[in-house]
Amino acid sequence: MAARIEHLVTSGVFSLDGGNWDVENNVWIVGDDTEAIVIDAAHDADAIAEALGGRTLRAIVCTHAHNDHIDAAPALAGRTGAPILLHPGDLPLWKQTHAERLPDGDLADGQVLSVAGTRLTVLHTPGHAPGAVCLHAPDLDEHGTVFTGDTLFQGGPGATGRSFSDFPTIIDSIRDRLLALPAETRVRTGHGESTTIGAEAPHLEEWIARGH
């Protein structure tokens, strides 16, 4: 059975630099009827586990380590036995939320994760966070999919106004790693609505002029 994409929206609080914001997060499940991976275990381990049903969870993949994307990861790992994977550049952020529980494995640029016959390639895309990654799956959807976390949204790049972030770096990541993908590629984001590479690419110079 071919892999498919499932989507949950969970709610919680994003906390950083002394501030707190109510947020809704996209949780993505990629797999078939027997196995899956979870991309960003946000806020609600119970809801994610319910969506998984009896499937084997192969990995919990973190696009970055802001608390709203990882707060449910240890609980989900404890229930399923799945390893938590994170780019090591985001360990300082991870430790702000989970000081006593480190990830189980590293993500690296070019690494390929496989589930249900589908390959997802890790793209290191720093800027929103030092260890931010995206996952490109050219065989998902009719024209391929990239899961971008908080690196690229419908309407522009992720925020870079807080600690551990940098606007020129995220622009370089988007230009060099994401806008190089086929224009038809579906962009599935960490918050909000999906978009495509082709819909966002024409606005790069506007984002640069506007800053972030």
C-alpha cells in the first residue's frame, strides 16, 4: 500500500525569550496502514497516538526544537518506543524544554528517511532555528511534497525576531534549498495553510526588502 499523508492540528502555547503565545500547530503523519513517521509531535501525544492507531511508529522527526513542535515528543516516544530525531544544531533549544531527556538520534543534511516505501530527504534549512530542517518527499502527492516546519509558510519565511534565529540565514536556506525544488512541489507547513514552491518563489525579493 502506498504511503499517504495525514494531518492533525493541535493547540498549545509557544514559549521563548520570556513570552508566551497561543498557537495551533500542524502535525503530519506519513505512512500506510502498518507503519508511519510523525513530523513534529506538537502539544497532544494522546491525539497523535489515536491518529496512529495500531501502526508501528518508526520515528518522531522534529523540524526544529521550539517547544511547540516538540513538547509532546517524549510522551509519544514513551508510548510507542519510537526514536526522536533532531538536528544537533537545535540541542540548545531542545534542552530549554526537555532538559532531562535528549533526542535519540541526529538528523543530517542529505539523510534519507524511509517509511512505507517512501523516501524523505532531510534538507538542513537554518534561520528560524540553527538546526531547522525540511523533509522533501518527491513521490508524495502528484508533484511531490516538502514539509517545511517553520522555515517557509504561505506568504513568506518563518519568524526570525527571537533568539537563535537569523533573517539572512533563513533567506539563504529558502533560496538555495527550497526554491530549487520543482515549482509544483506542495509545501506543508508547521502552522497554517499549505502552499506550493511556485506560489512562493516570485515573492523572494519582496521578503528581502521587507525584512523580518
